[in-house]
Amino acid sequence: MAGTRQRHGPRVRTVAVVCVTALVVLSGCTGLGGGGSTPAGTEDGQSGPGGSTGSAPSSAAAPESGSRTAAAALAPGLTADGVSDPLALVNAHTAVLRSDPFTVRYELRRDGDDYNVTQRLSGEVDLNGTVRARAVQWVNTTGSAPAVYENRSGRTDTWRDGGTVFHRAVENGSATYDRVLAMNASLSPNLLTQRRDLAEYLSNVEDQTVTEVTRDGETYYRLAGSFQKPYRNGPTNVTAYVAPSGLVAELVVEEAGAERVGPSVLRVTYEDPGETTVERPEWVSAARAATNGTA
């Protein structure tokens, strides 16, 4: 691996069910979203995450070949029996994402007793030095969704350059702008790398299996396991595809839900490290003028 740049992010086809916290935190900061159909491309050239559609997540995994039980030296903190050092793996994952610009995609789907919520984010990020990130986020709800989701329905574009963060909300073809403080964790490094949530998942997951697989001609280690959260109806299932560098290129978490809280599905993927470019959206000039911003 040394001295070569590899594309670590496999195109995701699998979906797992997740703990809602990862994306609820995200929506609380920047307002995520999704839709009943694939969001159309914007004038900024961005479209929906992974070209996904509004249909139910597919359970079919991306093609894999040569799958076998891993038995040699793996990614940092990972052994043939599972995660031996969660912090080492999380640190390796973070180091990869801090070294080169990358593309990140989130998708969260929650099914309540009488509502459905889809949240999506697609963004390009550079954490090497000054934080620069642009993202398009969607929230779509049906039925009697809780107000926390309804208040964030629609689409929001976000641009962060260091401590300056602008939001652009689009509703009924009309755009409004807002400027927020980076200290409010809008597109924060911890959020973009999922460092905290990964640490929680990797520290709690039990009954782990590790399998070496080949996807798109590259080697990954598929980590699978589960854990039981208090007051939940079933286990939380976790599946991660880990590159030899330690990058968690795909994370799928599946949660059965609890009373009055239906099952949820979270999918996070990291793609194109070192091949992603982060360019300022054209709408930022209008956002500065609308908010009297000078930065």
C-alpha cells in the first residue's frame, strides 16, 4: 500500500440498519434531507448520494470475489477475530480522511408507526489544513413525522471555508441564505469523519466476523457484528468495509427500533480520497451579499 494512491471507496450496494444518532446529529447542525425520487442535479453539478433512488434500500451487496476468512496482518486495530483496538482503527480512518480530499455520502431512513423519514447528504471535503467542505442535504417526510424532521424538510446547500459557513435553502424554487458559526458544528471534522460514532460502534460490537473480500479489484476487510442497546426491540447490526489503510470505506448500521420508534437504516460511504476536488459554489457570492458577510 505504501507509496501508492488507491481508490478506497467502493460503490455501495448493501444497506444496513443504523443507530439514528449519527444523522440526527447531522440534521441538527445543517439540515439533512432526502426525497421520494433521486434528487436532480443542481446548477453546482451535485446530485443525490450515490445516484440512489427513493425506493427501499437494496439488500444486495456489491459484487465481491475471492471472499475468504482474513488471517494475516490487517488494517490497524483489526485482527482475523475482529477489532482488537477500536481507537487504532478510528485513528487510521481519520488519518486517511485528513490527508486527502474525499467525497462523503450519508443516507438515513427511518420508519415510524405512521411516518417515514429519509435524510441524505452528499459532499466533498478537504480536512488537510483549513476545513473546506460543500454539501447538498435533503430531508423528505411522509405521514405524521415528528416536528424535528418537518422543520428541516427540503433541501439545503452548505459551504464551509474555515470558520465561515453559509447555508442556502431552496423551497418552491426560491433560495434564502443564512450564515452560521462553525462552532455550531456545521460540517465539523468529527461529523464528516463519523469518528465518534465509529468509536461507539467498534467498541460495542460483539460476535464479530472478519472476511477478506475483493471489490472492484481491491482488497477490503468486511467486519460484521451486532450489539444490543437498552430498551430496543432487537440488536443493532453493524457491517463495515475496511481498507488495509484503515479507512472505513463503507459503514452500514441496522437498528430494529423500539416502542413507537420503527427500524432505521444508516449508510455512510467514503469515496475518491485524493481524487476529489472541493470548489466554492457559485451561490456563495449571493449568500455573502444577502447576509452582509465579508469573509
